[in-house]
Amino acid sequence: MKIIHAKDYDDMSRKVANLISAQVILKPKSVLGLATGTTPIGAYKQLIDWYHKGDVDFAEVSTYNLDEYRGLSGDDPQSYRYFMNHQFFDHIDIDKDNTHVPDGTDLDVEHACKSYDQLVKDAGYVDLQLLGIGRNGHIGFNEPADAFSKGTQCVDLTPSTIEANSRLFDNPDDVPRQAYTMGVQTIMQARMIVVAATGADKAQAVHDMIEGAVTPQCPASILQLHTNCWVVADAEALSLCQ
Ligand code: F6R
């Protein structure tokens, strides 16, 4: 893993946006793997700004998001499709038909998972996968488990993830309990991975990801085995690392 030290959230966002932008400039037809959550919002804002300045464009890019709540439609303001449209896609020249998020309205788990895997496979897998990291070391919604997941799957969210996500919902009871997520094996098939993290509450997970044992109890730890994985993090997130 290669570590890029960021001063703070804004600096991390600029550095992540720089990596994504370089990828898209070098390969306009790039397949990007994207994440939701608080972490990438600043990078998306920066990319929108550079798009408006004419520095980068997304006309030929296609995207595959990591995850979606099972049961939520893209019109639901809490859905990850809604998040991506509002935080990023609506503000750039990407063709919405080329943006993909697991279909939360498809309640047939096997069908929903297989179709998403097929889409990613047909795209030739991901060129650059952007990841945030959960406080428990999850990537996508791959929570600590006894084995690493492979393809897309439906997961029961852990109490800590439900609690972390409840800040985004008016009523904690409305936080969905299940989600579709790209599997760890699919994430590992990306040709380049960028993990972004800031803040002290990520320090333990970042330590375990970079310096801990490779174990499904910290799903992000498998990224140590990826040959082109970059961690962009601030001093607080790296505070427990040597
Ligand atoms: C989001 C995702 C999650 C988040 C993680 C960190 O699509 O897959 O793994 O990246 O929960 O979330 P934030 O950035 O909100 O701290």
C-alpha cells in the first residue's frame, strides 16, 4: 500500500480528486468505482469545479457504485443513487445511462446480485475504485465476517454501521437494515484502488487496514494484497500507524 499524507479533509479531497482526474484524463473511457458517505463529498465537489473550469470531463466515463440500501428506490433521498445524482452526476457531463448503482428496488436477492456482477464484468471491471472505510474496517458494506466475500451480496448491516448511518436519517428506525454491496473479490479486481480517510474516529480501522493482519474481521486489510492501492489520509486517521 502506498500512503499519501493529507493535511486535512480539504487537502485529502483535492488529492483524491487529482488521482481520479488523472485517471480520466489518461483514459477518457475509464470505468470508475465510486463510493457514497461523507468522505468522498469533497472530492466530488473538487471534480465538479474542475469540470466547470474545463480541466476534466466525464462524457465517456462509466461508473459502478459500491452499494445501495435494499428496499430504497433511487428517488428516495436516503438512497445512494439519489446521493450520487445530487453530489456528483447532476453537475457533470456524464451520461446517466453509464452510471450504475445496485438496484435497491429489486428485492429478489439472487437476481439483484447476479445482474450487478454481470454489469461490472461486462464493463471489464473497474479501472479506479474509490473507497471510504468504516470505523469497523468495512469496505462497501462488507462488514467484519468469517470469510471475505466474493461477488455482490445482500448483507445485514451491523449495529455500529446502522448507528453511524442513522445521523443521515430523521428517525433512526428508518435506517434500512440490509444493503446490496459489491463483494471484496470484485473490489480487489479493480486495477487501482484509492482509499480515503480522515479523522480520529477512523484511526483504528486505518491502522488495522495498513498494519494489521489480513483478516476478514477487518475487510479493508485485504487491500494490503493489492498491488496498486493508495491510501489518502490525514494525520489523525494515520495517528495509530507507525
Ligand atoms: C459507501 C460505503 C461505505 C463508506 C464507509 C465510510 O458507499 O461503501 O463503506 O465508505 O462507511 O463512510 P463515511 O465516508 O461516511 O465515513
